[in-house]
Amino acid sequence: MKHFLPLFLLIGSLFLSFASCQRATATGDEEHFTPLFNGRNLEGWIGATDQYLAKDGTIVLPKGKAGKLLTKEEYGNFILRFEFRLTPNANNGLAIRAPISGDAAYNGLELQILDGTSGKYPNLKPYQTHGSIYGVAPAKRGFLKPLGEWNTQQVECRGRNLRVTLNGHVILDANLDAVAPGGKTIDGQNHPGLQNSKGHLGFLGHGDEVAFRNIRIQSLDAPTTLKSK
């Protein structure tokens, strides 16, 4: 027994060191993120601020309410992290590089936020499932948590590349230059927003209750430097 005890202690020590390193790395990573929601009110947001509510540290769209809730700031290249909780048949969307006016699904990019498990949408197109770029690029299915539980999602935009990670699984990895071969998207519609280099982020409600929390962003854009005359 005396021969195995030091080895056991050594393995345990290495495991604890590795775990501490992992925690430190995760903490350091989060230090580069800025909250987009202060947990108390909708300061910093524009659009349908009369439809969405700030409640108990979450942004909630109550059932029967709808509209676009957008960030005041515009973003081009970024990593966005947030959590969301769906209700049965909930339908919402995440606006990416969107203008204030017009339909964000076409004049910007809309990533689906959708419960496709409760029977209301039995004939979903592949580009309509959760995490898909609406009308443009389908996401992998099967990684949403059960209704009522909080999901974690990360959206990374780097130039023409867009990646969506849901609950630790990459469900979409798309190059925006390759999603419309010959100029034709999957849904056959015109999507000028594919060419946008920046725009607003936000939520696109369709009358169903959805809650969001821990919304934070890391901008990957180079800071603008003012030139002296």
C-alpha cells in the first residue's frame, strides 16, 4: 500500500492543478466580456422597450407581446454569450448585424430561437430550426435542453464566418460567402443583410414568452483611433 499512496497523491495533485488552471482560464476569458443587460432595466436597448420587461435579472418577453429589442450600439465582429429559457412552442430570434428599420431576417441576419418540440411546427424547414440563420443556413438539431431549463448559447462573428455553440455543441459553422451559391439562398428570398459588416444585436419577439439573462459581449473589432490634424 505504501508504494501506491504517493502515486495516488501525485495524480490527485495533478488533477487539482489542472482543474484550477481550467477555472482560471474560464475566469480570465470572461473578464474580456461586457454586460449588455444590467439586470434592472432596459438601459442601453432601443426599439420595443414597451414590450419586453426587465424582471428578476432577466429580460422577459411576456406572452402576447412582440417586436424588436435592439442594442443601442452596433457590432461587427464579436463573441456574444447569453442564456435563454423557452416555453412550449416559443418563437423568437436573435438579430445579428441588423439595421434599426426593416425585417432583420432579411435586412440583417436572424438566428432562430425556437421550440420545435411541442407540436406547433411539425413541418419546419431545416433553415427554421433553432440556431439556424433564417432562410439561409440550417443548424444541427437535438441540443436544446428540456423546456423550462436554461440554455447557454455563444455566437461568434469574425468577418464572413459565423459560428453558433449551443450548450457546448457547435450547431452552426457557416461562411457567409458560401451560403448562397449562384446568388440563391435556400428559401429563394433576397437577403441583402448577408453583406452587412456591422449592425445592431437584439431579440425578435413573435408573441411567445421567452426569457434571457447573462447577456454579454466581447467586441473583436479594432478600436477606432482618432487622427490628429
